[in-house]
Amino acid sequence: MAEAGAKQPSQDKDARYDWIQERVCSSLKVREDAFQKLLQGEAKTTISSFMEDSDVKRLLVYMDSKDLMVTVKPLPKYKRKTVYFLKTNGAAKLDNDNIKRAVVHGEFTEAVLETLLPVAQQVFLPLLTNGSNQEGWPDVVAKEVSENLHRFVANVGATVGELKGQTLLPVPVADTSQQDQAARDKAKIHILENSVTTWTKQIKAVLKADPDAALKGVGAYPGPLTELDFWSERANNLNSIHDQLTGERIQKVVKVLELAQSAYHPAFERLIQDVEAARHEANENVKFLKPLRKYLEKLNTMDDFVALTDQFKPLLHTLLLIWKNSKTYNSSARFATLLREICNDLIMQACKFVPGAELLHMEPDEACDKLRMTLKVLGSFKSHYFAYKAASAAECPDNPWRFQNSLIFGRLDTFLERCADIMELQSTCVQFGKLERVEVGGTKGKNLTSAIKQVHADFLTAQEKFRQITYDVMDVGAPGFEADFHTFREVVRELEHRLGALIMQAFDDCTTLSSTFKLLESFEGLLERDAIAAEVAKKHKDMVDSFAADVAEVHELFMSNKAWPVLSKNAPPHSGAVQWVRGLMERLQEPMGKLQSMDASVQEMPAFKAAQHSYEAVMAEMQQYEKALVQDWCSQVDTTSESKLHQPLLQFHEDSTADLPLLAVNFDPALVRLLRETKYFLLLKIEVPGSASDIFQHADKYRQQIASLDLMVTLYNKLQRTILPVERPLVSAKLDAAEPALQRGLEELVWANDGIDTYIKETLEIVKELDGILTTIKDNVANTLDLLRTFERNLMFDRKEGKVYTFDELSDSSASLISQRHNEMRDAGKEIGKLLSSSNRVLKVRQKFTNTSSLGWVQPWGSRVAVACRVGWQLQLSRGTYCMHAARS
């Protein structure tokens, strides 16, 4: 019983899985463990459905990474070797007995057809066409099987070639080594003729390939690289066909047909000649088109759209060279196709530069700039094309470029029109966007401004509605754009009429021509729109009349004030008068320029011509007045410039006397006027005489020199006015040193000399030092006097009102006050000593006074101190005695 139980599992073992495992492991080179692992998952259910379900006809086993995978459905793509199991007809359920008979198995790689072709040629075809295997078959059946099998093998071979981008001519397996014998074998001849028929279809399909087919597809816009790739592939294909036709195997077939005098032979020979001609054409085209590839690749892939313009000239120049030298590609049809495809690439690049999905949501100014650049680049290509078209007429008079512009540029022109439409839309957005900032003045300004804001709001609504479209506005084939754009235009046209009426109301509210032009400037850009321009044109006559009135008013002002022109504060007489008359001219020039920039119809008006004549007469008169002013000033320059620069730097002041010598800076007022006039004439961009220009170049230097000399003269005059007789001996040495330096400025040095800056610096230092000495000693004397004045206080006793003091109280208070006053006088004496020391340091006195001059200055100090002390003590003693007597009594 135990033995029977042990053997039961082996008897019930399913041999079907072992049969499949054996073939999978053998084909895919995997271990049995891998297949057993596969059976442990959901794959066992799949395999079971193949064996149990009659509707499941196939089973595929393949490797995915490192694991086995199984499926009953065809895979979208076969990446590795796959083992297949197929049920034969009539097989329902598989068991251990029928699985070997009811299932066909095999393997194929990722190239299924390439695997099938050698199997069909080397296995099925020899087996099924072998006479031994056809015993008992009727002749009709055997012939049909043979023909169908040969046709099947030929079709598989052709399909494999097409997948590789080549045309493979399937060679029949019929033995053609014995050509004479084969020529007499009707069955072989029939097989060979069928092969020739297949070859003819294949070759004619290649010869009939249309290079324009890519352009004929609906919604297809291929680039020029498609043309180059077509001829490259065609050349490779025809070269391959040529190599096969001239190969030994096909030549044997052709020879057998020739010997058999087959009706197919002459036609096939002509076909071979056609292949040779087409092959020559394709190879020539590839050779001449090859130099174009580098330019066309840049045209297709460059990210810098603006830089494409650098490719246009060499590209078209190469095309002209091809036209001149190629014998096969210099046809209008071929060039028209290539140019159309170049235009397609330009449109593609333009759409990348201005993508329609983003264009409507860009800032209008940015969008206009991009669209303007797009039109410029595409227009540049057309300009280069027409230039080389003219060159072709000169260099190839017998065969110039005669392509129809509409054929070449039809789509490009449509795209340019679309760009122009979108730019018009964005320009309209820019123009109407300015309404948000418009503020109208005048009595009706508030109401008009509110109405203009409403126009702006209505435009924004229309703009937002247009932006809601879902198609690409740059796609010229997109339906609906024309209708949407027309609707937007209609809304804008209605808003223009409303805005024109508002502008006319504001125009009527303007009181001056200047305010009128300011009003029009605030609507700049919008005035060019037809509806608004028509409204403004109605006011041209009023504007011209207002200008004529301004001309008359300016002329009256000029005539009444030209003798005594109205000058700005501190303005020089001549340049100030020029500035005044120029102000009058500018008052007329600006409105005249604006009138001239308006519509040409304005300049044709009789009123404008009359106003222009008056304007020109007044302007000529004022210009002549300005010229006379400048000439009058120039005539004075020569007499002013050189002579005045040779005057001394200094002169005696008008208040100067022998006892009180005072100085003044001797820079002639005429030179000051010359410098001021020159400065303002140069600011007015009026040419000045060379002598005046030379002097003005040193204006900053003269200004600095005059400022330094003014400071020096001021300090010197202050010294002369304030110095005391007792102080003069103290600074006599410094005065003696300053006198010669000042004398040089009075007699020797003139403004035209060199080295004036050095002279001013040295002399100014001497005068500053003198001023510093005198200032110090005078301040010290003043401080000393302030200290001495404190000694004059006569307070001896501070008595409280109503209080009676005893003698002892009075005596103590008086002693305390005297001690306090002694301390104050001692401290003041120390301070006076410091002030004297300070004066000594300034005067550089290091020893006791030994000369009479110093003693003369010190004596007043001593006498003042002595007097102050004596007076102070006398007052103290007298009041002290009085107080003591009063106390005793």
C-alpha cells in the first residue's frame, strides 16, 4: 500500500508541461528552474488556458529581462527571441497523447519577417515544390501550389526590403545554371516570367515615386530636408536595384528569358534602361543638393530666429549655382518644390518665435516688436530671392528663374498677412491702452474723461473675448480666424466713432492752439485710425486760423519790444536778447512743425499757405534781428578781450588815501560781461569769435583767481582799517614783507601772465598770517579788559533789608568778602597771564621786552591793570570804613 501510494503522483504527472518546458528551455537556453518558477505564478493559468480552451490557438513564451514571460496575445513589438506554439486545425483540448501531433512549435527573433523569409525559401518552398512530395496531386493543384508559394516568398522578400527602406528583388529558386535546358522548360520559364512580373511592379513603383507627394498630403507642410532625403533614399534604392539587376542571379534569369524568346524580355530590358536613367538623375541630384544640407539643417533647427537672415544669402547663392551647373535638377518643378518647402520651414521657425498660444497673452508692445521682427526676417528672405532671381536672368539668360510667385510664396504670403493682422490687433491694443491714462482738461474735462474711460473698458471686453479663442492664431489653416477677427474689427470701428466724437467735444473746449496740440498728443496713434482721422480733419481749418492769429500776435510782440527786449533776471544784454527772440520763434516753430506733420490735405489749404507765408516772413525778420545782435556783440569782443587782460591784478580802492592805503581787484567789468555773454551764447549753440572762445576757456581759472584776490584784498583792507598805532610796530616785519608782494600785483603782474596762481597763493598766505596775528592780539586785549572790568564792582557788603548787624557780624562778613575778592583777582591775574603768553607766542616773543616798541604796546596793559586795581581797592576801603562807623554808632 505504501509503495502504491508513492507511485501514484508519478503516474498522474502532466506530461504536457514537460513537453512545453523541454522546447522552451532548448530554444531560449534557460534552465528548468526558470520554467518551474514561471509555473508558480499566474503564467500557469495562461498555459492551462492554451491547453484546455479550444478558442486559444497560440502560446508565446519569451524572456523579459531575466525572467520568462508567457502570453496568448500577439505582442506589439518583439524585442527578443520568442518561442511560439500553434494549434493545428481541429485541435480542441490538448492532452498527453495528442499534444505532439496537434501543436506546431518554432521560434522567431524580433525581425519576424527576416526569420520567415529563409524558412520559406529554404524549407517550405523546396519541400512543397519537390516532385516526390507531389505524387498523387493533380497537375492543376501542383501548379497552383507552386505559383502561390513562389508568389508568397516573393512578397515576403519585398516586404522585408521595404522595412529596410530598400527594394529587394526576390530571385526564384528555379535552377538556371543550365540556361539552354532551362529555356526549354516551360514550367521554369513560367516561374521566371512571374518573377519578372513581380520585379517590374516593384521597380515601376520606385520609378513612379513622386517627389512632391509629401506636399500633397492634407495638412502636411514638409521642409526642404524632405526633398534632400527623398533624393538620397531614391538614389540608394535605385543603386541597390541596379546592383541586383546586374548581379549574376538576375542576369541568368534575363539570359534564359532571352534564349526562350519570352515576350517579357524586351520590356524588361527597357525597364532596366529606365532604371539606369533614373539612377543617374538621382545620383546627380544628390551630388548637387549635398552642399545645401548644412544651410537647410540650420534653417530647420536654429533657435535664434533673427540669425536666420545670415543663412539666406549663402542658401540662395548655392541654389543659383545648382541651377547653373546641374543638368537634372535645374527645372522649374524641382526648384518650386524646394522653395515651397523652404518657406514651410521659415513659417515653422516663425511660429516658434511668435507662438500663437502665447501671442495673444503677451504684452502688446512685446508682441508688436516680435511680429515686426518676423515680418522683417521673412521679408528679407523674399528680398534675397528676388535679387538672385534677377541675377539668374543675367547669368543664365537662356534659362532664368521663371517660377510663379504665387506658387512659391502662396503659403508664406498668407502667413505674412496673418502676421500683419495680428500686429494690427496688438497695435490697436497698444493705442486703446493709452486711454487708461488720458485726462482731459477744460470745463467739460471730467465728463469727457469718464466717457473715454468707458470706451477703454468696452475695448478691454472685446479684447478679452477675442483672447478666448481656442485655435492657434498663427496657423493659417485654422478655421474661424477670419470671422473672429472681422467681429473684433467691427467692435473697434464702433469704438472709434465714439472716441472721435469725444475728441471733437474736447477740441471745442480748448482755448489755445498749444492746448489743442496737447489734446491731440494725448491720443497719439489713435488719430491715425480712419474714423477718428475723419473727425479731426473737420477741425483742420480752425487749427490753421488759430496758428495764423498766433503768428500775428508774436509779430506784434516782437515789433513792440525789440528795442528793449524782455530779459531774464541777471541775463547779459546781447545773449539775453537772443534768448528772448528765440523764445518767440520757438512759440511759432513747434505748432508749425506739428501742422506740417499732419495730413497732406492741411498743407494744400489756402489758409495754411497764407499762414505759412506770414510765418516765414516773421521768422526771417526775427532771425535777422538775432544775427544783428550777434554781430554787434562780436564787433565789441576784439576791443574788449586782449587789452583788458594786460591790466594789473590790483588797483587802489577809490576810498584809498596816503594814510590809509586800500586795495581792490582790477578785473575789468567788460571782461566779466564778455565771459557771461560767451557762456550764454555757447549754451544757445551760437558760434563766438576765437578771441572770446580763448578767454572763456580760462573762465574757471579767472573765477578762482578773482575769488582768492578778493579774499586777500578784503583781509588787507580790514588790517589797514583796524590796526592801532601801538600794534603796527609788532607786525612791522610782516607788513614789510607784504608790501613788495602787493606792489607786484599793482604794477608788474597782469592777467595774461603765467604764474599768477603761485603769486596769489604766496601773497594770500602772508596776508592771512598778518590777519591772524592782529586778530589774536586784539581778541586777547578784549578778553583782558573784560576780566579787568570785574574789578570795578563796588559791592563790599550784601546787607539784607531790615536787618541790624552787630560789629562782629559786620567785621566777619567784610573779611570774608575781602578774601573772596582777593581770590577772584588772583584767578583773573593768572588768566591775563595766559592771554599775554598767547600774544607772545603769536608775536614769537621768547625773552623779556627790551625794545621800546614792545614796551609801548605793554604799557597800556600795565596802566589799565594798575588803575583797575587802585579803583577797586579804594572803593572797598571807603565803603568798609563807612560800614564800620555805622555799626559802631
